[in-house]
Amino acid sequence: MAEAGAARQRLGVYWSAFNPPQHAHLAVVDAAMAQLGLDRLIAVPTGHPYHTESETDPGPEVRLRMAQAAFRGRAGVS
């Protein structure tokens, strides 16, 4: 339960395969932050994307590191 007088934060969650992260992913994050007035957005790479099975998928750990690098430096995004 939130404390009385505590400011509430607007939180967004964005998931994708991020294989690889593209300019479109960055544009979606920027637009969501601005248009929805989000204080924070969490980008979540899909562990095993059922919709994009590929022999060239580097795996969830690599896609996580790619997403972290892509969103590094964007205020409020983790």
C-alpha cells in the first residue's frame, strides 16, 4: 500500500524478442515515455519467443545484453 502523500509513479513494461534491438524499438520506448507520461519503463526481452523461432537466434542471454546496450543512457528505461 502506498504511503499517504507518496508520489505515484507511472510504470510501463515493454517486451519483445529484441533480436536484434532496432531503431523502431527505441522509437516505441521514446513515444511511450512521452505520450503516456511514464516515469519508468522496463524493457523485457522474451525468453523463448514462440512467434519468431529462428536458427540464428543468439539466445535469451545475448538478446538481454543487446537490449541493455540499446537502451543504455535513456532516462527512466531499464
